[in-house]
Amino acid sequence: MVVTTRTLGRSGIEVSALGMGCWAIGGPWAEGSQPLGWGAVDDDESVRAVRRALDLGVTLFDTADTYGAGHSERIIGRALAGRRNEAVIATKWGYTFDEATRQATGEDASPAYLRRAVTASLRRLDTDWIDLYQLHLADLPLSRAEALIGTLEELVAEGLIRAYGWSTDRPDRAAAFGHGAPGATAVQHALSVLRDAPELLAVCEKYDLASVNRGPLGMGLLTGKYTADSTLPRDDVRGLAPGWLEWFRGGRPAPEWLRRVAAVREALTGDGRTLAQGALGWIWARSGRTIPIPGCRTVAQVEENAAALRRGPLGPDQFAEVERQLAALRSAALRDADHPRWPRPTVPATHP
């Protein structure tokens, strides 16, 4: 059955089953000489992409105040002018930045900064409320995260945010927030056919949380665009990849991940879907709580991803075939212990 909408956890907020990730439309920003954006963007095309997404039934737009040092939020505000009531906006806070220099400057997990950050995001987004406000500091100690719950509940009561969540790949953090924070409704975490997240999905199921999925297309690897010969520009975070970004090395796709893409390509595309659409269908088939948010910079990218909504989750046989191919690749890696080809699960120390 094709399902085009899902519920954002226990908030009851209905969203499209597919969101639009808005990291890339923030344009260039950096931490020192380390690029954190996806290179130069065309702001007019970004605006057209957001509006086209709305036209095609995509209602969830996920960003962060730090993307482009505030620029992504400003573009979303511009794109949604006159259509705010059609959209569900998710943004994040926790990292600090300088808008003038487009530099990341650190982090701040204090309740006082939370207040300042939400006010600044509301201004950049040109809105009176944020639908989903997410803690961006993935590894923040639980005691410090729990100290923010009171302020978050005040923001809900004041109508400045509707619900909140945590962007983290740590199941213990997600579980503690889901259990102890009344207004928590979502966990944003990495999930794709390249990297499953069973423990986090179990947390979402146990505490009635939405699973908002970043990296559903492996930062581009599951679009079919990149090969072993591809080289990313050095103003792109993938072209000068920091340690937490495992998909690319030396400005090129990592060979072990390309092998995994090759292993599942036929199974994901066997019913006529594109590779990206098959990867999104796998995520929807994986759990009824998943909401993938593939990044888009162009109208064409939006249109291809939104077309996946019409096809819906992979069917049981197709999903099982993908799993068989992945199991075969794991077995091959175990047989080749001297030259392992299966990526070992890791949890990044940080991420945008």
C-alpha cells in the first residue's frame, strides 16, 4: 500500500512520508579551513526547489541554524512566504556560528542560548513558530540535555515550538529523551540501505517517536551519480571529508561503500524505480516510523525524490532480495578477513 503521509511521533503532526533536507541549500560555510557545506548554490534555484517540493506533496523541510551559518533558514523563509501553513519546519540548535564570516565557532548547550537560538531561527525563517525543534549536539551528556527540557517545555507552552527532538545516533540518548521529555516526538538519525540502525528504530517504536532519517541516499552515493573515478570539489564537505564523514575519502567515494551500492543496485531498481527511489522505498519498508529527508538543491532532484512517494515502500519480496544481497556481501567480507570489504559500524563523533 502506498502511504504518502506519516505522523511525527506522539505529537500527532501529520507530515509527508518524505522530507526535504536543506543542509546543501545553505551554501558555503566552514570551520577554519574545513568546508562544512556542499559548495556554491543558486539561491533562486533553491527557492524554486522548496516550492516545487510543496507542489508535489512534500511538506517537511529539515534544516539547522548552522547550515550556511543561518543562510539555509533564510532561504526557507523566503521560499515559504505566503505558504507557511502548508509546511512543517524542522530546525536544530546547539552549534554556534558567525553569520558575517560564515564560520562555525563552537557549541553552546545552555538554556539561555537555547532561548536566543530559537528567537534567531524564528527571525531568519520569518515565522511565528517552529514545528520541530531539535537538539543538534549528538554526544551531549544526558544530564546537560535533560537540563534543557524545562526550557523546551516553556517554548511549547508559549507557542514558539510545537514539539522537539534530538539529532543523535546514540540509542541511549534517544531513549532517555524519549522517556523523560514530555514534548519529545522525534529522533533524527542516520539510516539508509547502506547503514541500518536497528537499535534506534527500536527506541522510536518503544517511545512512540518519529524516526527522521538523514543520509538516506548516502550523501549522494545512492543516486548513482558517483563512481570510483569521481572527484568532489574541495569546497564541498565531501571533497575534503572530515573524520566523521565515512562515505568519502580523499575527495572520492570510499570503495567499500561503492561495493555495497553495487550489491543492492539491481534489487532496488528491479521494478523500474531509480536507484534513489529504491533506496527511499527500502527505508519506508524498514519501519512505519521512518521519514527520510534526502538533501536537494535543484528542482530536478526534488522531482525524482518526490516521485518515490507514488511508488511507496518496497514490496516484501523486493525488500527480502535486498537483504539477501546484503547478507551475501557480509559473508564475502568475512571470508576475506585479510582484506575486509564490509564497513564496520561506527558512530560519528559529530556531524552537521
